[in-house]
Amino acid sequence: MASKLFLRINQGVCAALFTCAVTSAAHAIDLQETYELAQLNDATIKAAEYDYDSAIQRLPLARSAFRPQINAAFDTDFTDQDNDDFKSFTSQSLSLTLRQSLFNRENGAIVDQARLGVKQAEAQLFAQQQNLILRTANTYFDVLRAQVEVQFSKSELDAIARQKEQAERRFDVGLVPVTDVRSAQAQYDLAIAAEIAASNSLENALEAMRVLTGSIPDTISPLAADLPLVAPDPASSEQWVQLALDQNLDLVAARLAAQTAEAGVASVRGSRYPTFDLVGLAQTVEDEKQRNVDAAQIKLEVRLPLYSGGRISAQVRQAKADAASAHQNMLSQELSTSQQTRNAYRGVTGSIARANALRQALVSTRKSSEATDAGFRAGTRTSVEVLNALRDVFRAESDYAGARYDYIINHLSLKASAGTLMADDLNPINNFLVTQ
């Protein structure tokens, strides 16, 4: 009877791992559909898109300082004089002014700064798009992981409940001591607590999916059993690090931020230089005798700042400090990128090795559980040992599923570190999801 119980529970666990134990007939959402929903609903990526839209306007704003500035003005004055000639009169004037910048070193540096700022914002947007791919994969497989844990906890609880029932029956006929019954009861209580914790974790994972996509799907497609575990190519962590140092988007953004800060120093220093503007003025004035006087002039206006109370010097020192800070942030990002890339590479190779080891562990724990069950029927093993053996099987199943999910996440993380992750990288994974 116990061996039949083990076979039934073990089959249920396998079904949970490879079919996700979903009984709903509703269409199961897959990873690609989850990503598409995230693109439409995720607030973080939308904010990044708006930040980029704002950043690209800085360049035309900076360039506008070198384009003609045309202004019109209308003035009217009322004058009251207390003398013999005039009592009061009204004068009016209409003027049109055109100013064209010929040389302004400060504004030129601001244009360079804005151009770099647009590139930086673009890199940051691409980084957020890669981050959305990773967050989608993490959220999706966190749900699958939590579903597997729930199913395993339920299977374990069912097994313990049956073993508890058997222990009580055998105690009633005097085949086992009361300690076996009490041990089974204790294991049963712990299993209930584990099932509650697993159910809460699943609810949390589903809530995270709601935040990402705007809704909770009825079901999600589980991962097939035949997912290939492919080693990184190139098979060298240092080659991946070099690729990351060249292409990692966070690092690219940090380097552009440092260049932008350097351009900020040049901009502030440029305010010390003279500016040259071409100014044209056309004006019509109606004087106190109601006569219209028309005038026009064109001039070259040269301005040279002589003293500003120390403002420019302070701004230069501030800009230099900002540039030094940006440079240090860039160096920190380089170290972080190298570390993350090596960690992701080890994560891929380690998860492959771990998954292979756990697959073998499944075979061993199943055989061990079968032997323990046979010993229990022969009277040489206790029910507690049977439960522990079953628990080892359940945990090996859960760990094996988790190692395969870890492989996928680490694989995507490695590509993100190298700056090569794209939405199309989800397609091969999606092809190994079981459609419902």
C-alpha cells in the first residue's frame, strides 16, 4: 500500500513539474505575451520613454541660441508738463529687433552638452528596455517556481496525511509504537504550515505579475522537460567581460554622463569669453507733435564679462566637482559591470552543472525512497524514514525545476551585462513552454 502511495505521489509531482498542475481550460499566457503586456502597462518603462522624449528636446533648445531671435515691442507714454508750451501729450513707438549670435563659446558648449545628453538618455532608455525583459522573465518564472512549490507542498501534505493514517492504523493493532503516530502528527502539522507559506509566496508572485502587466492571467504556460542547457558562447568569462566593457548599456550611459559633465565645465568656462551678436533694429516713433519718425540701425554688439562677484569661478569649481563625481561613477560602473558579467557567466555554467546534478539526484532519491518504502513494509524502517525519503524526492523535484529557471535568468542576465539582450532572445525560451 505504501509503495502504491509513493508511486501515486511521485507521478503527481512529476506532473506538477512538467505540466504545472493546471486544471483550468482557459488559454495559458506565455512568456512572449507577458512581455507584450508589460510593454503596454509597465509604469517604469513608460517613465523611461517619457524621460527620453524630454531629453531629446534639449538639443533644439540649445541650438536655438544660435538662431535668429526676433522680438517686437510697442510702447506708449503719457506726459503731462506744466509750462506755457505744452500741457500734456502722448507718444508711441513700435520696434522690431533682430539679434543673431555670431560667437558665444558658452552656448556652443551647451549644444555639445545637450548632444551628449541625448545619447546618454538613449542609452538609459535601451538599458531600461533590457531591464524590462529581465523583469518579465524573473516575474514569469517566479510564478512558475511558486506554483511548483505549492504543488509540491500539497503532494507532501497528502503523502504525510496518508502516512499518518497508516501509522494510526498500525498503532491500533499494535504494530508500531505511539512515537510513530506522534511523529507523523508533527510532520503533518509542519506540512500544513509549509503549504500555507507556499500559497502566500504564490500570491505574492502573482501580485508582482499584476504590477508588471496590469492583470493576473488565469494560467501561465509551464516549462517543458526537454529545455536544452547550452553553455555560454564564447566559453570564457573574460571574453564576456570585454564585450560588456564595450557594450554594457549602463556603462555606456555612465561614460556619456562623464562626457556630459566635462562639457558642462567647458560651458561654464565659456561664460568668461566675449560674445559677438549682430543686432538689427527698426523703429517707428510718434512724438509729441504727432509726427512719425522712422529709424533703422544695425550694429555689432560685443560683450565681455569683467567681474561677476565670483559667480563664474564658483560655477567652474562646481562643474569640475560634478565632472569628477561623474568620472568616479563611471569607474564604479566599470567595476560593477565586470563583476556582474562574471557572476552571470558563473551563474549560467553553475546552473547547468547544478541542474545536471539534480537530475541525477532525482534518480537517486527515487530509488532511495523506494528502498525505504520496501524496508517499511518489511518492518525494518519507520514511517518517519518513509516521510523523510518522500520529502527528499519532493525537494529534489523542486530544486531541479528551480535550477532550470535559474539557468534561463542567468542566461538572459549574461546577455544584458554584455549589452546584447533583445526581445527576440525570449523567443527560443518561449518555444520550450508547454501550450495549454
